[in-house]
Amino acid sequence: MNVQGKVALITGGATGLGRATSLALARLGCSIAVNHVAATRDEAEKTAAEVRSLGVSAVTIEADVTDSDACRQMAASVVAQAGRLDILVNCAGVTRFIPHAALDDIHDDDWDFILGVNLKGTFHSARACREALNSNGGVIINIASISGINATGSCIPYAISKAGVMTLTTALARVMAPRIRVNAVAPGFIEGRWMREGLAERYAKARDGFADASALGRVCQPEDVADAIVSLITGSDMVTGHTLVCDGGALLADPATVGVRG
């Protein structure tokens, strides 16, 4: 897909990977709708301003992706403001940092919170955008994680949610064909605020351990993963139902040597 003149909705677009993806697509001439929640309104406006500085239009849309009706309203708002919708990138995601062995520390609200955003939110957003994307022949990119492949990461519910995203990607690729391609990107450790705040004093050790164990000797920056997302959008129109791993070769290492298990 040539994204120039197209419109992309980025859920969780205010910060981190969502922000990096918004800017990467904007540099290619794609207009951006930045989805956010109330807590990240100011950051969403800042991201939208950065997008506009690149010469394309941007809007911000507040919506909770765990709410199906809110997602339908979000999709309708994008079309009403931008006139079309061609790309959906499901970057909205959450976690809690709970050691994997601490099974009794995982409660029902952890499951509900994490699966509600990461898995149900991805489904709600994709379903809500289906009609608009179908009219133009669109692309959906979901954000999985290598945690969903090797069961590492911040906590067990997070790993399960990301495994579910990969299965959901396959299912949606089947039912949304032939007009809509659906793929996923599975990052490894992404350097940034989310991991710094979650790991606190363990952050540097975990980052360095992950980098040392990875084949390429470094962890991902948000821009690295954004490049992987863009490659699935702008590359071959014959790729669908695929999960692209972007982890610096971390999956090539023994999981026991990779830096973070929560």
C-alpha cells in the first residue's frame, strides 16, 4: 500500500510505540487519527502537533478500547473528520508487573484489565473499523509480543493476552479477506517509559541482560518496531495472517538467559 493521502487510526497513539508509529506513517504522507484515553490527552495533542508539523493532518480521539460502543463511535468519528479510513494499528496496551512464579499475586482484576485492553480491545477496534476499511481495501496491524511466544514478559496474563492477539490476527485475516489484510508485529523488549516505570530499579539490569542475550546485541527502540509495522503496511499486498517478530534476535537465545520474566 502506498500510504500517501491515506488515513490511519492508531490506538494508544499518544505515547511510546503508538507515537512512533504515528510519526513514521506521517513522514510517508499519511494523515493520522491519534486515539487516547483521558490520562494521555495532553500527550495525544502533542503527538498530533508533531504529525501536523510533518505536513499532514491529524486529529485526536478519546475512546476506551475495552468499550465496544466507544470503538464504533471512534471509527465513525475518524471517517466523519477525515473522510476515510485506510489503516488501523492497534497499539493500545497495558500490563502489570507480577513475577511469573507469584501465582497467588495474580487476581481476577489483573486478568480483566490486561485481556480487556490487549485482546478484547484489539478485537473491538478491528470490528468497529471493518466497514470503513473494507470500502477502500485496508490494513490492520495488531501488536503482539514475543511474550506470547515464549511465555516471558511482565506477567502471565500479559503473555496470554499477546498469544491471543496472534491467534486473533489469524482469525481476522480469514474473515476480513479479501478486502482487508490483517497482520501482527511481535516486539521484544522495547526501551522506554513503560518498562522503566514497571521495572523501576531492575530496569537497567533487565534491559542489559535482554540485549546481551539477543543475537543483535541490543533492545528495540519504539522506532525500530514502528519500522516493522510500516513494512507490513507498505510491503507486499500478498501478506496477511502473519506475525512478524521484531526482537533483535531475542527468540534465538535460551529463554532462561533473557533478561525479564516479571
